[in-house]
Amino acid sequence: MWTKEPQTEQPGSASSRESRFPGAPLSATASIRPSSPTARDLSCLGSTLEIKGEISGDEDLQIDGKIEGPISLPGHRVTIGRTAQLSSQVTAREVIVYGTATGDLSVRDRVEIKKDAEVMGDITTARISVEDGASFKGRIEIESKKPPVQPDPEATEVPVGAITN
């Protein structure tokens, strides 16, 4: 016969409900995401956080606080929020700037500098957009997306005296 399990949490407690506010921490069960192509992992650094040091990882990052130090997320998006103040070398797939960023940006796909954003540093990317009202001081180097070079199997070097089949 089926019996109801006793409840270990009080209804309405912080760990039993999910936050409806973006960027707010979720319970452990709420952090499990469906395995669909639209689901992306996103970490958020709030506006009151100040971090000095290296940041690296394997998920998208939303920054609203003050960061000093290199950021390396080569396959992911870095969003620099309106309240963010970055003093960093950033390596990412995509960077969107709403706040202030000082340092070089090395971005594989694209950089977007939004209205009222400030960027000071050199940018290397395949695509870039700068909205009216944005501030930018530095150099831009546009790199075209090139397919990876495949070695020619006929052009492989064979040492002298080696026997090949």
C-alpha cells in the first residue's frame, strides 16, 4: 500500500521554492536543466561583488560587479552589465558590453558595444558592432573565420630510406 512520505521541508522555505528573479540563486533541484539545445549554463556575478583574480570556466558569465584579473571563457559568452567595471583581459566566444571594460578583448565570434558602454583596450574579433552613444578607445583587428587547415595526406614527409606501402 502506498503511504505518503513525511515532509522534511516547510512549504515556502528558501530551499523548497524557485526564485522567479533572473540571477537569483536557485535550489539544488532547480539548477538541473533540461537537455535541450536552448538550455545554457549561466553564472552571474552580482553588482556588490568585487573580485581580484583569474576567472575561467565552461559556462556563460553575466558580470555586474567589479572585476580585476583575466577572464578566460573561450567557448562562451561574457556579458558585461550596466553596473560592471572590468579591468581585465577577456578571452571568450562572444562579448556584450553594457558597462565599463578596460583591457584587451580577444573574442572568437563577435563583440557588441551597447549604448552608454565604455571600452578601453584592443579588440580582436571576427565581427563587431558599436551602437551610437558608446565610447571606445583602442585598436580593432578583424580576423576572418578560416576553416581549420587539414593536412594533405599526399604531402606527408617520409624520412629518406623509409619503406612505405
